[in-house]
Amino acid sequence: MSLSHDLEKKLPVDTTSAILRDTDSDNGATQQTTIYIDPEKEKALYRKLDRYVLPASFVFMVLCALDRNNLGNARVFGFDEDLGLQGRQFGNINTFSSLATMLFEIPWVLAVRRFGANAALGSAFAIWSAATLGTAFIQNYAQAVICRMLVNAAGGGLEQGFAFLFSTMYPRHLAGRRIITNNLSMCVSGAFGGLFAWAIQQMGDKAGLAAWRWLFIIEFLITIVVGGICWCFLPKTAETAWFLNAEEKETMCLRKQRDIMFRGEDKMDRKWIRPALTEPFVYMLGIAFFTSSVSVNGFNIFLPTILLGMGYANLHVNYMTIPVYVVGAISLITVVFLSDRFKRRGAFIIGCCISPVIGYLIAVGTPNQHAGYAAMFILVLGIYPISTLAVTWAAGTLAPDDKRAIGMPLASSIGNLSNFVSSQLYPTQQGPRYRQGNGVSAGLVVVAAGLYGSIWFMLRRRNLQKEKLISEGATDNGKMGDQALGHVYIL
């Protein structure tokens, strides 16, 4: 058994009871207060949170993914021609949209921390819905840039906002199976977004509006109705959720007191800004996330292209992407649940890096498009679990809430720089094989595996240092948050 695992057994992290030590300022005496929570009541509480919050988060993610990603489908319907786009202007729209996503991830998570999930994420929902409708009536390039930047600025914070919310609701080792909703929504939108767009295309021009404009109008109507219902289920905070009864709210408050080292105080404290911005883990994870995310973007570009190269029409391409996304969803659920079950992140992330490398190398090594299609099934086994586990690792490592609200989206923003790289790695003229892009993607996944391994060693070293101090009788190491003596990192 590893030393870090021994340390996990010794310290009160994510357990049903914990001893809190309070010092009397008058005489320096230390009092111990034990907080005990019935495990069965706690499990029942998690199930109730799952019933109300998880479906709402999943629907939010799916709707936002469809609204953000269907611009490519609109292009097939004549988007470029109607707006008079020339040269690199369509690519510029995507570039500015990606920039907006990066810039607003941290502000949205801070808004969730400060104002509550229902207010912050509800505001994001209103903005991206309105901008989606606005896209249906744009007339030129400048208006397209503004509307799509608003969609991405508002929707870009959803993943991190929900991940932060889940980190306040569930124990660290159970957060992954909730954070999974983001990538599951990507699988759903990837599998069915094209079919939805094709169905709208069959409408043709109605009421003097082109089919691509109806695509955004109908998406808005669906989003505002379904998303509006889901918004009603979002709580302000884990401890004040409207659907919890008095006893359940008390249990949540006791959990927060028990996990005070991981959660921190109720009021946001600016003293955690500097620790978050100077935390090596944030930048190491961000760079690792960057190198592994290129493969996700490459997959989204390469899959439909290789199917078109096999001679299938657009509708058949949409059908044939569904099995690939289903395999990806099954792999995602399986890997993340196992990671939660064994309380291990690094080993699972590194293991998931193997299949994308194999898949991309097959695509590079053979011109056979059927082999390339088979390679996509291998590739998708790993790409979605990697990103989910990376976000989960950040959510379970950084503490307290204030440090996590800054550090977690900062790491994600660094990772999202991959959008700019991917757009250059897959120029149209290099299709359908994209040997350069696929080769670079495979190499970057290898680099990512090494970086995730380095993060594992760094956190393990911190755990061992804490264990050594405890064995020597120390009760404090003079540090705060996750670097304090009582916090054990999940490896």
C-alpha cells in the first residue's frame, strides 16, 4: 500500500465524521468538536441532488453545445453567401468566439461563487439564448462576430460553472460522475446536431427567411422553453437549495463545516487570488489540458471529413457519426465511474492517452478510409474521459472554494488555447487524411501523458511531505488551503 494512501486513511477528508479544532483566544486551550453525519442520510441527500441538478445541467450543456456548434451546419445552408463573407472571415468568427470563451470562464465561475448558481448561470442562459436568436437576423460580418462572441462568452462558462457547483455539493471522489455531464452533452450534440440541422434544412425558405436563419430561430425557441424549465431547478448554493427540506439543509451545512478545509468560508476572500494565480498545479494542468485538447478538436474536424471521403452523402455522414459518439459516451461513463470508485485520477488520464495516439497513427499510416473510420472508434475511447478527468482533478485538488473558483477556470482557459492551434493544423487543402494535423495531434497526446504524469508526481510528493511532518508530530505546516497539512491530494 502506498504511503499517500496511508495518509488518506489518517486524515479526515471526505469522511462521514471529522474533528474540528477550535482555539480559545483567552487561554490558548484547544477544544475538539466532532461532526458526525449519518452515511445513509448523506447518500440519500446526494441522490436528491442528482435528481434535481444533474438533469438540468445536462440539458443546459446540450442546448448550449447545439447553439454554439451549429454555425458549421448553417454554413452548409448558405450562411457565407447570404452575409457576403470572404477570405478568412468565417474562420475569424470562430477565432473571436473561442477568444470570448477563454476570457469569460473565470468571471462566470466567480459569479457562481459570489451570486449563486441560479443567478449566474441563469444570466448566462438569457444572454446566449438572446444571441442565438440574434444570429438568425444578422446581415453582415460584424454583426455575426458580435452575436457569436456573445453566445460563446455566455456559454463558455457553463462547464466550469457547473463543475464548481458540483465541487461544493459532492465529496471530491464522487465529483467526476457529475462533472461528466459536459462531455456527455458533447457526445449527444455531436451525434444528433447534424441530423437536427438536416431536418431544418428540409424546410427550405419560409416567410422570406433562409433555412439557416430558421435553424437559429427554432434552436432559440427550444432553448428558451426547455432551458427555462431547467433553470428553475438550479439552486443558489448547495446549502440553500430550494428543493431540500430543513433537515437536508442542516446536513449540507454540517458537511460544509466538516469539510471546512476544502470549502472555506461563506464570504469570498480576495486573499486567495494570489495563491490561485501562483499555484504550479494550475499551470501544469492547463498546459497538459492544452496538449490533450488538440486531439478533441482534431477528432471533430476529421470524423465527418473522412466519412465524406468514403463517398457518403451529408445525411449518411450524420448517421455514421452516431455509433462513434455512442462508443465515446460509453467509454466516458465507464472510465469516470472507475476513476471515482478507486479515487485515482492520474493513472486513468494517462491510460486514456493511449487510444488517441493509436487512432491518430492509424489515420496517418494508411490511406484506407475504412481503416480511418475504424480508427475513430479507437480514438474516441480516450479523448472525452481525459478532459472530464482533468476538470475533475482540478475541482478536487484546489481548495478552498475561493482558490478553486479562480484556479480551475484559469487552467481550462489555458487548455482552450488549443482551439487556435487546431484551426491551423487542419487546413482544408490537406484533407481528407490530414496527415500533418493527425500526426501532430498524436505527438501532443504523448506530451500530455508526460505532463499528467508530472502532475501526479508533484501531488504525490506533497502528500509524502505532509505525511513525514505528521509522523514527526507536527500539527501545522504553516500553509493554507489545499497545501495545509490536513488536505490530502487525490492522485
